[in-house]
Amino acid sequence: MSDAGRRTLMAREAAEAPAAVARMLATGRGAFAEAGRRLRAHPPAVTVTCARGSSDHAATYAKYLVETLTGVPVASAAPSVASLYRAPAAPGPRLCLAISQSGRSPDLLAAVGQQRKAGAFTLVLVNAEDAPLERLADLAIPLGAGPEKAIAATKSYVCSLAAIAALAAEWADDAELREAVARLPDLLAQAARLDWSPAIPVLRDASSAFVIGRGPGLGVAQEAALKLKETSALHAEAFSAAEVRHGPMALVGEDFPVLAFGGGGPAGASVREVAAEFRDLGAPVLLADPTGELPALAAHPAIEPILAIQAFDPLASDLALARGRDPDAPPHLRKVTETL
């Protein structure tokens, strides 16, 4: 990261993520274990996620971990069904997983209240202290990232992903993932030192880009695309490595860069395969992978996406500055958006 990038509020808050995750895992140890015991004893038929923005991208990550580790299907609730249409939810045994930085958006509160009334076990991951969302929870786990003032979510998003990984490890009683989560703060500190500056010349003058992921990495690709939009005014769109072949690939050429999140497991192999196809089409490709243009740490496949976004956040700050923009003050945006 450049010296200029280190001075931005966004970059400083991103650098706090490893310590924030360590605090969150330590203080939430009992709550994660309790959630795992309850979910194993009373398995839900389905998991419904309630979230907006960056938190919804964390919910995408949760979908892949929950479905691959427990087999329980995961669906994303449309908050407007509760807040605008005031439609009831059908009763039934389910987990409602709500994720929020502020915990006070009216439509999110309505959606979680709707799910709880229908009989859901409501589990809340929230960063702000004493948030209204906590009062709707059967179990609330504080993310503990501390105040986040930059518009772009950095440490709170990383804490959300870490909390989801910890929850999934306990729910599935997965010793390997549990150990990987325990090592996460140290790995995040290493990831924060990775040099992604080679991406700046590729993205500095771009007007559009694709961000590619798959499996647990898809939610990280979604978040990276959002950050490129809000901090650099770069029209970036996220796609699964599978879905990008269905039409969007026609846009790609020598002036259309592609940022791809690789990693281990079958999802990483799929991303590397499509990255090679983009290279053959003449597109500038930035593959975040031990074999790619951007450095990446090898770890448990469920943990690698968290390390990748930790490495990406300083790049997003630096890129905004290189494009003549202030990542701490994007136009037309507020930190908390209270949608109805």
C-alpha cells in the first residue's frame, strides 16, 4: 500500500480488522458454541438470511458454507415483503440469520420480526452496540469491530465473514474449520501485508470491469465490486465463474479488465479456468491466487475468501486515490442507509 493510501480513513480501518476479529472470536466463543449446540439439536428445515448491502454479500458467503457443511438450504429474504407489502411468513422451523452493521434499518427490522413471528430461531450478527435488531434476537453475537466511519465497510465486513465461519464450524462440528478460524487473526495480519499494487495500472483508467468468484468466494467478489463502484466510480459487476459465461462474457476485450478471486477447492479451480478463458480473449486479468498476478495466502478453502478481501481493501483505497477520488467521501452516499 502507498503512503497516501495509509492515510485514508478506509485504509486505517481496514488495518484494524485482524485485531477486531481476534476480539470478536474471543468474546463470542460461548455464543458460537451455544448456537452450534442449538442448531445441531434442533436442525432447521431452511435458513433465511436478512441483510442489505455489504451484509448481504456476507450472507452469500454464509449460503455456501451452510449448504456445503450442513446440507440446509439457504434463501435470502426480500425485506420489502415485510416492510412494504406487510405479508406474513409461513410458519415453520427455520433459522433466521440477520447480519447488519447498524442494526437499525426499518426494513431489516420488519423482516426479522416477520421471521420471528413465524417461529424462526433468530440469530443476529450486529456491529453497533445496543442496536434495535438485538432486541429481536433469540441469540445476538456482537461483531465487535468498533466504530466504522468510512463509507466503505472494511473491518465490519471482515468480522461478519469471520463470525459466519465460526458459526458454520460450530454448527457442523467441523474440527478442521474450527482450527482454521482460530488461526484467522494471524492470517489476516499476513494478508494485510500482501502487495496488490500491480492491479492499479490495470484498473486506473478502466471504465468497467468484472469481478469473478465462485462458491464462498462469490460474496467476496460481490463486495469487491461494490467497493470499486463506491470508492473509485468504476462500474464493476460481480459474477460467478459459471454465470459469467452466460452472456456477460461477450463484453470482455482488451479494454475490459477482470479481477478474479481464486483459491483452493473446486470453486478456485473453476475461477482459474474462466480466468484463462478471459486471457485468451485478450482481457487484462488480475487473478488473486498463489498462481496468479496478485498474491494470495493458501489456507482452508472457507477461509481464503476472508483473506482475499483483507488484501483487497487497501488496494481499493489506493486505487481511488490513483483515480483522483477520495475513498472516505464518495458522492451521494451515507454510512447508514435506513430503507423502508
